[in-house]
Amino acid sequence: QVRLVESGGGLAQPGGSLRLSCAASGSIFSISRIGWYRQAPGKQRELVAVITSGGTTVYADSVKGRFTISRNNAKNTVYVQMNSLKPEDTAVYYCNVVHGTPAQMVWGQGTQVTVSS
């Protein structure tokens, strides 16, 4: 069984910063992709940023230039540094891992990010 532990959410002011972390543990086999999605009230879950095993990164257009994703392969941990936060970044942020063959997808429980003055 795979376990994802997310941390770092909370309240930030517009223009502020937060850093989210997600540590994967358990029966993890060959992570092919790890990253973050988010879901705001009344909206569908959307990709924020992901990073592949080869280091390729993909960002949502709305966060490009403001968010930076990174990973520590030895610790099976992924981070997203979120700068210049906007109220529209308010959402529950979910960690997502794709691993193994055939590929299996695992979701974290989510962490709330609120951007408000």
C-alpha cells in the first residue's frame, strides 16, 4: 500500500509564498510521475505541476513563472514552491503519484491553501 503525506498548506496573503511537500512511502515501485493537482470549490480538479522520472516538468499556464516543482528521488518526496500567490490559487491541493507497471495512480488526502488578505 502506498501512502502520501502532504504538508505545508495554510493561509497566505496575496503576493505571499507557501511551500507544499508530499512524501510517498510504502510499496512504491519506480515512480514515473509525481506532482500536484488542485480543486477549488465548484470547479473540477486541475493539474498544477508535475515532474517525471526524467526530470521533465509540466505546469498549468496559470502558475507558470510563479510555482516551481522539484523532487528528491532518494526520499520519494516532491515539493512545490508557490510564490506571488493570488486569491484564485485558493483550493485544496492534492499530491498525485504514478508508479509501477502497469501504472498505478495514487492520490493524497489534500491540503488546503487559502490566499486572502
